[in-house]
Amino acid sequence: MQFARIAVAAAIGIGCCSAASAAQRDDARWVEAQSLRELPAGVQVLLGAGLAPDEGGIADRDGRFNPSDIMIDGVPGRRFALGVLKGDTALVAVEQGGRGYSVQTMEFKQAGSTWAASRCVSSATLPQHGADLVDTLAHPAPNVTACIVPGAPPGR
């Protein structure tokens, strides 16, 4: 009888630890966001989701946007490309139209209920997968200029 109790307690302990280990592995994975709507509300606000184009608005993925530097009324000059989320971090790629078209890969961090931009890197290519976003920030290309993120202090 004592052996049965020990075996049950051991099984519960192993199951508990396995579940905790699985939860840690799940937290280590990035989850892709294919639309602005899949980003946290605070990040959407910082990116200008829902604003008119002349107020700094942004087009959603595959939406109409102006990649040139010729002004087109009612068409935003930026477009969401891809995002990834993990815990209190969001990485987002945004196409920036105009002279010197670029893709801005931005990192946002959450502190309490507030999201803030923490860094940004420009590149010339659109990310195809979430891993591309992570890699762009982890290994920025040499001589790449930093970009300006809405709501971020200058120089970030």
C-alpha cells in the first residue's frame, strides 16, 4: 500500500514537472501575427492603426499603400508586413514608402499595461517568416540606419 502511494505521488510530480517544462518551451516560441488586428492594442496604437493616412495611419498586410514619394490622397505611406509575439515582446515589420523605400523592423516591449518601442532597424527586404524578424534585430546588416518608431524617443 505504501508503494502505491509513493508511485502515485511520483507520477503526479513527474506530470507536474513535464507540464511546467512544456509551458516553458511554448513560451520560448514566437507566434506570428498576419494582421494588425492580431497585435496587442497598445502596439496597434503606436503604429497608427485606425488613423487616417494624413494623421500617420498604416495599411494592414496586403492593403493598399503608397510605396512612392508622390503623394496620393487617402492612401497611407506605411503598411504592416508581419509581426511576431512572445510574452511581453512584439516584433513588427512595416513597409515605409517614399524616397528610399525600406522595411522597418521594430521591437516593442510591454511594461505593465503600457507598450513602448525599444529599437528599430531598417532593411530593404520584406520578411517572409517570423524567424526573419527575429534574425533582423539579432543580426542587423552592417551600415544599416536606425529608423524612427512612432512614440519612441529620438535615436532609438
